[in-house]
Amino acid sequence: MTEYRFRPRFVILAWSAIGVGGFAMGMAWVMQLAGQSLWVTLGFGAAGVVLGSLYLASPAWRYRALVDDDGLEVIDGRGDRRFRIEWSEVDRCIASPSTKTCYVSGGSAERSLIVPGQGAVAPYDIDHKRALYDEIVKRVPPERIEQVDLVEHAER
């Protein structure tokens, strides 16, 4: 069984929010010492630090996709199963060989997974996503794979 961890996709944005928020809080504190009242700046700075930190600490980044000879499974940080799709249950796999992006559907949105390749729209990233793409395309029955240039342009 091979394991692939979910990762935050917008790490730079989160760290930027933390950095700018921290800077704004520091400046508000310095200006407060100079007699200026900058509570709004302090509040927005704190919001940036809190939101950036919450994004980076999200439990979604502890999810893992597991692949074995029988199917694809997604589990959370506690090891509880979110869903499992046997390879014979895959009703559709849309794959883009050029971007190494694929969408695997087990019949419903709750039982589907996007492996985000280059330029793909997804709120997360996955470690070793090219290897995961290759494993999925290798195991899904060929008649259920639809190859496209971009997954986003495939017919739904």
C-alpha cells in the first residue's frame, strides 16, 4: 500500500498573511507608544496572523490517499476512512497526461478525488502527486479513462 499526504496549496499566501499581520501589529504597538490610536490596524493584523495560522494548522493537511491493488482510499488524520473506491467501482477517470492531473469518480462527489497537477484547480496539493497519477491511471480499467488536454475542460 502506497501513501500520499495532502498538503496546503497556498503556503506562501498563508505565511504572507502571518508576516504582514505581524508587521501591522508591531507597527500599531509602536504607534500606540507614540500616542496614536491604531486599534483597527492591530485588529486587522491579528486577523491576518490568526487566519494564516488556522490555514496552516488545518486538519485537512493530515488527510492521506492510500493506493493498493484493490482500490483508492482517503483517510483523515485519525485514520478514519473518508471513502474507498475499488478499482472496479470507478465509473469515470478524467486524465490529463500533459499536466499529470486526474479526476477519479466513484459515482458521487463524496467518493471522488482530484489529483492536482500543474495548473489544476484544487484547494490542496498532494505529496508525490505524479506518482499517484501514474498509479491511478495504471490501475483504473482503460475503458473508464477519458484522456483530455485539461481536466477543467472535460464534459461533466
